[in-house]
Amino acid sequence: MKYIIGISFIIIFFILLVKLISKIDITLFESGEERAGRHGEQFVSQIIREILNEKDVLLTNVKVSFEGKNTELDNVIINNRGVFIIEVKNYSGILIGDEDDFEWIKNKYTEAGNFYQKSVKNPIKQIKRQVYILSGYLKAHEFDVWIEGYVFLVEGNSPVSSKYILNTQKDIDTVIHFGINNKLKKVDKERIVEFIS
């Protein structure tokens, strides 16, 4: 009898522990950079939603793989003009680098007045890689569509002027609604949305 009571107690304990763990907000364990990145992505997704037309589709955090390369796309907009990726970066501080550099340097002063320097991936290189992966992924599944990729720096602190960098909500609206028209057929648009959702 004591054995059964002991086992019952252990089972109840583990059930309560699992319920408690499932209610813990995982974002409590994020680093400051991860939190800033998540907030930046939410901010940009919201400003994209504000300019979408009724026929536009926005997908967020889309994971794709091609030829052993994996990526997660912050924002993918699909409409009758084409497929657009918008990568979000919420880098604070001063960025230094050129469009073709592999990495950029981020210089920043903390609130306490301490200076630090860090290397960050060049987001222009990153968006070109994402376009390659999504394009290859879709072509491998018989979708032949042109994809455009852009970077939105939340802090507006790009060290370069580039056609790949978007600075405002109007810039986003221009590229997805008034840029090059890749004339995506409705049926293809619907199939792509269903395929990568």
C-alpha cells in the first residue's frame, strides 16, 4: 500500500511539474539581443500588415531548406506582383561596413557609458542567401518564380545606401506594390502560400 501511495505521489508531482513548466514564458530566458530582435520583427511585421492590400499574404518566420542550407525568413509577402522577403535587423549603435563585406562592425556605448565593439553578419549578404535558398526550394518543387529580398534596419543605421535596404514603411509599400511586377498568377500565388505556410 505504501508503495502505491509513493508511486501515485511521484506521478502527481511530475504532472504538476509538467504543467508548471508549460506555463513558463520562454522569453524570460532571452538575451537582450534576442529580445531586441524579436521586438524588431514584431514591429516590422505590424507596419507591413498596415499597408497590405486584401490580396496580399504575409507569412512570418518561414523555415526553408535547400541543398543542406537552412534559413528562417522573418517576413514573406506574396501577392500578384511576386514574392518578397523582408529580413529585419534591430541593431543598435553605429554600424560600419560595405555592401560586399562578409561582416559589419557594430560600435555601441552602453547606458553605463562603456564602449564595446562586435562583429555582426552583413544583412545584405544574408538576404541574398535567403533569396537563393527560397528560390531553389521553390524551383525544386516546380515553382519558377522571381523572388526579391530586402533588409529593414529598425534603427535606420545602415552604413551603406543600397537597393536592398528599406528605411520606411513607404519603402516597403513601394517595393511590394509599385516595384517590378513579376506577374504572379493567382493560382501560383495560392499554391506557393499553401506550400510554404
